[in-house]
Amino acid sequence: MPRLCALAVALALAAGSLVGPGRPAGAATAQHEAERQLLVLLNKQRASAGLPALVLDPALRAVARGWSQRMATGALAHNPGLRGAIEAYVTGAWSRLGENVGVGGDVGALQRAFWASPEHRVNVLGDYNRVGIGVVAGADRQLRVTVDFVRGPALPGTTGLGACRSAGYVLDAFGGVHATGGATPLQASGYWPGADVARDLALPRGSDRGQVLDAFGGLHPVGAAPRLRPSGYWLGADVARAVAVQAGGRGAYVLDAYGGLHAAGSARPVRPRSYWPGRDVARDLQLVPDRADAGYVLDDHGGLHRFGSRLAAARTSWHDRAGTARSFSFLPNGDGGYVTDAWGDLHPFAVGRHRMPPALPTQVPLASLAMGALDPGPGAVTVTAGGAEIGVRAGCASPAPWGLQGLVRAVATR
């Protein structure tokens, strides 16, 4: 079981300790790889809160490694000489310093335990700009981890992260459509500054002719898409939840909160197989690739419900009673895909008898809830409610432009 301690120094001192979950470390875990992994996880969490990444300070890393080596032959404790070591070997111009120390089976479990502890989370999200990380395996094969934080003069160096390059679009609550990962900017026809009106954004695969859905069921063209008249409209009632646009952009389906499907433009009417009158259960809607009038509806527990003819049932790998399912996407071949939950985990599903894709859990908790994923699959990027882009497996992240404000309403990949 990991054991932790936290320390922060500015004008005051705070310390705490806890015990959290862990598992045995592999003997072949290299020191530098474990330190690199911890740096990536730490900076992903900061990005999800809209904070700048910490730069790895080689001199501070040497201090952290030295203290982890001491703990490997002694007891878990804070470095009583931390301030003196920083002033002697790192910088005398510091304004704030902190330290997280722990013992556990692997750095992922330790970083999750740091996050679960309020005292340690203060350091993870603290007003620092440099970090030193030291990881040493003891004779008991448990890792001794020291993470030293400093606020001082700016320092060039690595953060462990690159920019996420999954191209797509993010819809904000006011109707703004934001290109990510180098995607071509699109012009949206609807924008309601200060009003939480936008609900979903849909683009047919490979096309820039899409639609923004407002809360009342109205459709607003994106790019060169035609204006579509929906068959359902509920002025003043926040009932609309998702939209799916047919290839060519001349037809679409609108999903209401209860699972009802409403055709727009040239789309022919379809009847849903699942309907929950009076219950706000439906969350997302997707057409099957290469099908104009068949697809699936996602409920808030992670269930997928088919509509249209000649369509196999979807086999899901996950069900959540808490109602945290957010969205889902198909892989390009249409044989399966992923459901994104509020915590950023990607849960695979398969269509019919096709093979289930691999699960893609997030490596650490994020500071902001997830709204969807770009490029679902091994290179997936989770987009948080604050607009951060966090690589699920890749070491990439872009800080949340809206911090912890929940302004993102939808994510779309062309």
C-alpha cells in the first residue's frame, strides 16, 4: 500500500499523510523511465486544470533523487534539509517550494494517491514552475518517490509533453466552433454569447458540412452545409441532446432527451427501438459509417440502442449506474468503437460478432470532467469540459483554455 507525505512552504507550512492502493513494481523498471512517466502524468493533470506545465529542473531532480535514495535505506519522511539544498544547488531566488513523497508499487498508483489526497493535490496544482522527480527502488522492490516543487526564475527544459495533434472540433456552450490539432477552421452560423444554448456538433466523416444543434432542437449550418428544418422543435425547453448528419449534409437526425429521433432535411423518418418518456436518459447519437438511416443511441449508463433496419446489436464492455456516459464514436471500419465517460476513460464496444477493441483507461484522474474524445483508438485524445486536450496514451496535452469552467458541449472528428 502506498504511503505518502506532503509539504508546502511559502509563508506557511502544511503536511499530511495517507495510505492508498498500490501493486508490486517490476524489477526492470528503469529509474529515468519511471521519472519521465511521473512527469507526464503530473503535467497532464495540471493541463486539465488550465495550468502551465512544470519544467524538469536537472539540479532539483538531483536533490529529489538523493532524498529518495535516503528513504530507500530508511523511513518515509520529508527532506529536513530541502530548503538548504535548493538554495545551495538550485536557486536562491525561490518564492515557494513544496514536496510530495511516497512509497508504493508503481508511479501511476502513487500519482493517483497523490491526487486523492487534498494536501498532495495542493502541490500538484500549486503555483510552481519547476519540478524535480526522484524514483528509487528499495530492496523490498517498492519505489521511493520524491517530487520537489519550486517557484523560481523561469528555466528552459522539458515538460515531458508534446502538443496533441488529433484533428477535430470543439463546440462551446455559446455555439463557438474551435478547430484543434491543425484542423481547418469552420464558420458556424449560430452564436449566442453568454447564453448556454449549444448542445452538439456533427460532421459527416471526411466532410466540413455539418450542423450545430441548439437546446431547443434547432439546427444551424457549419461550413457550406445547407439549412435543415427539423421535424421536432421545443422552443424554451432544453430537450435536444445530439445530432447526426448524413453523408452529403442534406439530411440529419436529432435526438431528444427521452430517446426520440426526429428527421431533418432529406432524412427519412425512423422509429427508435428504445424510448424513455419523461426521463432525461439519452446522451448521444451516431450513424453507422456508410449507412444513412441506421445507427445507435447512447444512454447515460453506457448502453447502445440500435435503430434502422439490418443492424446488429452492439456488445458493450461497460455499464455505469451513476449515469456518467458522455459520448461515443465509431472506429473507421464501423465494426466497433468507444464510449467516453465523464472521467475520460474510453470503453470499447463491438458490433455483432466483431472483435472487441482494447480498453483505453486514462492513466490518472483529471481536474475537469471529460466531454468526448478525438480520434478514438490508440491515439485518442480526451477533451475536458474546460477544453483541455489530454492524450489517453500518448504523452501530449494542451492546457484547458477555460480552466475548470465547464464550457465544452461537444467534440467532433471529421
